[in-house]
Amino acid sequence: MPQGQHTSRVYENELRTLRDRLLLMGSLVEEMIGKAMQALATRDTALARSTMKMDRRINRLECEIDDLCMRILAMRQPVASDLRFVTKALKIVTDLERIGDLGVNICDRVAELNEEPPLGATFDLVALADEATLVVHEALDALVERDVDRATELLTRDEAIDEHYSEIWKRLLELMTSDPTTIYRATRIQSIAKYLERIGDHAMNIAETVVFLVTGKDIRHRNRRYETGAPPANEGAEGKPG
């Protein structure tokens, strides 16, 4: 086999490994959030504690992906779309690692809640978690398929997740105002809702990265609703709570 073909095959395998590692890391953070919410629903502190340990594997994958990216950049000197993919993989892995950290935070709050009597009221946290994990999953699918239309569509979901969080926060505020004995538990639930909203934000970062990979257009730090052609909501508002 000519040396050039051999080098090309090794390079292609490295890019494939990088993609597979990103997807594995993504599947782990999805699983972590699912188990954390299961621990909340079933008041299973042991499950919350064991789920927190998944963060170690996520952190190891982050280091492996960082090393692989550095090796590809140093030895293969990728250009064009490959260069964009490798450099943006370093950004995506950071978003995924932070989602893992948020999963740990959720488990911490679950363990604290489980030491208290049930609050009684429900606040659609499972629905919010489903929304957040779904956009993470679909953002990674868009990455693999280089599907800019799918990534752009995902950006339109950001406000719905934000509004869902805001509604939970308003209901919790009403509860704490009417019954101060709920404050400790309600603030833990608010924290979980905020962590889920932040997971959605990290998914949006990944979707923005997909747009850049495919089109070369950097849309970070822009109003996502303007980018997707939708009118801004609550223009002039001071921002969401939390």
C-alpha cells in the first residue's frame, strides 16, 4: 500500500474515532440526566449518588478527545471542513463536560430534597428534562449528519425551554410566598430547573457549532430567534429570572 494511502486511512480513522468519542460522551450525559430525574421521581438517593460517578467517565472522555484533537492538529494539519471539525470538537467537548457537571449538581439537589418531606406540588421538571435532553440528542445527530437545517431548527426551541423554566420559577415563587416553610425545598427544585435550562443552552451552543461547521458562518452571541427568522419575545425585558 502506498504511504499516502496508509496515512490517509489512519487520518480517516482518527476523525471517525473523534466523532465516535463525541457521540459516546453525548450518550453518557443524556443517560446521566435521565437517571438523575429518575432518582428525583423515585426519591432514590442511592441512584443519585451512583449517577454522580458517571461524571468521572465523562471527564476521562473529555481528556481523551482533547488529546486526540491535539494529535490530529499537530500531525495531520487538517484544512477546510476537517480543520473546522477538529477545532470545534474542542468546543463541543467542553459543552458536554459542563452538561455532565450540571448532572452532578442535579443529583446533589435530589439528595438534599430526599432528606426532606415531599413538597407535594409538581412542577413539570420531568417534562423540562425531556426537552433539554432531546435538544442535546438532536444537536449531536445534526453534528454527525452535518445537517444545518436541523441545527437551525433546534435554535428555535431555546425560548420554549426558557419559558418553561420561567413558568416553574413563577410557580415556586408563589408557593414560597404563600408558605415560607417550603422555601428550602422550593429553592432546590428551582436549582434543578435552572440546571436543566442551562443544559438546553449548551445544546444550543452545539447547534450553533454545527451551523459553523457546515456553512462557515459564526452565529454565536447573536439573538437565536433573529437568526432563525422568528420575532424576539418580550423585547425590552430585563431578562429571565435566576
